[in-house]
Amino acid sequence: MVAYLMLQLNRLSSSGLLYSLLNLLGATLIIVSLVADFNLSAFVMEVFWVLISLVGIIRHFSLKTLNQIPGK
């Protein structure tokens, strides 16, 4: 929620690392909370949210690495 709020307030870029990290943190915390009261549909949604966040994080570091290669 914090990441989405910051995005809507133009305080955060959706392509930035912080956005993906905040989404990853939020999804992970929800998954942890599901240990106490498991809900399969919520668990599946949060697993996908984690995977999508990881794609953003990997993309951030891949692009950063490509930009450091001379001649690129």
C-alpha cells in the first residue's frame, strides 16, 4: 500500500528499485501472516506478487549492469 501511495503521489517511480522492494516486502509480510490463518487464494496471489517484484528487482540490476558496459 505504501508503494502504491507513493507512486500515486509521484514520490516513487514504478520502474525504480524501491517500488519493487516495497512490493516484495508487503507481499512477504502477507505470506508470513497467512501462517496463522491460511488462505490458499491469498497465498497464491502473494506468491505471484513476490515473483513479479523479483522480476522488477532483477530487471533493475540487469539494466544497471548493461549501462556500465563501455560502448553501450
